[in-house]
Amino acid sequence: MRVAAGKRNASGRRRRKVLRGICGGYLLALLGVWAVSRLEAEHWWFSNLLLYLPQLLYGIPLLGLLPICLLRKEGYGLLACLAAAALVLGPMMGFHLPRVGAAPQGATLRIMTYNIWQAATGVERTLAVIQKEAPDVLALQETAGGPRGEEFAAALQKLFPGYSFLRASEYLIASRYRILASEMRRLDSRGRRQTLWAQLDGPTGPFNLFVVHLYTAMHGDNVVLTPSDLPDYLGRTASLRLREAYTLVGALADCQGPVVVVGDLNTPPYGLVYSILTRGLRDAFDVGGFAWGFTYPAHVPLLRIDHILVSARWHVRRAWVGGGKGSDHRPVVADLVLPADH
């Protein structure tokens, strides 16, 4: 009896040791993924892949490890799992708490960016999402051409009477304030991607608005259907996106006055492309948002790739993500204040 009991205890200790090793190894692997994806970022195709995958996927092993540790009453393994959960939900997924300070004197400007997916879910649904947020300045990407585009533009003008409207390529700006000037600017030599620049006469003076839709890092069909070509594909898209980011930053440097950059940047809030885009700019959701701010895909959002970036003169009151019934993206909305003495 004593021999059998001793064998059972030894076997139990071995299982607990294995479980602790698995949990500890998982935590170390997560730390490695986090470090490689952030430090290497778009420099290497594999770190690029790690960077642009939904970060929630890295928490899937916890669904098995946590219950096992609880059932086995394995304290060290449980601590490793809890640390891993905090790493995934916090730094990896980008959990935020608002960090807004005292607001300066000045009128609030509500700006909204929205990739509307050519109103494919229906013009009425897309308009309902926009109407709910009541923006002072609306910046749209992937607006439809042809009859649907005309229908949408006409309905939007009825929704916001008295606003100034500007349509160019895939972009549309609707503004409570006058549009003083505008220009389409290339982001690459072939003109495949462009940014729409507009100067708006805001409540406390003119400011520059850039509406952007950067090239995507990877399409799902490229990952699933052609995995052998994935390294070359991710290398090409990373190179293209870096060129677009540097070109945009160069255009921003030529601007006089406050700047707002909005759009579907197809870029999570980390990595080299994002760090380039935020040189001299702040992410409004980083300052005034709560939780993760995921915008894509709209029905089950797992990625934060739509952004509102502002120059230092702007004060962010708050920022949030809108509804998901009007597109395959969710909009991002921010209440901004530009001090009168800017």
C-alpha cells in the first residue's frame, strides 16, 4: 500500500512539474512573440506576420491551461497563466485607460473617420451609424462610385444640411466648417494610394486634415491559399507601406498650423509603420479612449487599424469606437479642442 501510494505521489509530482514547465514555457514564448513583433516589426516577414495577427489569438492556450491549473491546484502554473493573461489583454492587445487632462477653453470639434466599404451593408445602415455620432467633421474612405455612390452622397447631404462637402477618389469629407483648400497627394510613385488634404476653417482657426487609406499588410486569402509565397508577399507589402508612411510624414512636415490625420491606416497601434506615422502626432484613442478600440472586422472586432492622429496643439477630450452595422469597419470618433491661443 505504501509503495503504491508513493508511486502515485511521485507520478503526481511529475505531472505538476510538467504542468509548471508548460505554463512557464508558454509565458516565455509570449514574451518572445511580444518582443520580436515589436522590435523587429516590419523589418522581417515573420515578425510582420506576428504583428498583424489578432493578438487575442495568442491567449487561446489559456483556455486549457487555466482550468487544468485550477483543478490541479497548481499555484506556480496558475501564476504563470495569470501573468500570460495580463500580458495578452494588456500590452499585446493594447488595453487603454483615458489619460485626458483639464480641457482648455475652446469649442469642441467632433471628428469621425469611417471606412464605409462602399455602403455594402446598405445606405440606410451606414447613414444611421454616422447620424448617431453627429460629427462636425466626417472623413470617409472607400466611398462607392456609380449610382450607389450618388445615392449615398445625396442622402448624406440631406442628413447634414449646411455642411461643406468634398469628394475625391475614394474619399469624402463633410464639414460643418468651410473647406478653404484641398489637394490629392500621391503616397507612392504609381499613384495607387493617395491622401486627401484639406484645410478647414475650424472654430478657433484653420487646421489641416489628411484623410488616408494605406495599403493593407496582408489579406486573409494570401495567408490561407498561398502560404509558400507568404514571406515574399509580406516583405513587399511592408516595403510599400513604409514608403507610404514616409511620404505622408513628409507631407505633414510641409504643413503650417494644427494637423489631424484620419483614416483606415491598416496599421495596428504598434510596429514601425505606426511609429513613423505618430512622429510628432498623438493617437487620440491612446489619450482619450477606453479598452482596446478594435475597429475590424465590424461584427467581431479584433484589430485596431483605423485611427485619428492629432498634432500637439490639440486637446483630446475623449475618443471612442462607433457601431458596427454600417460597414466591415467600425468608425473612430474623437472630441477635440483647439485652444484659441494656438
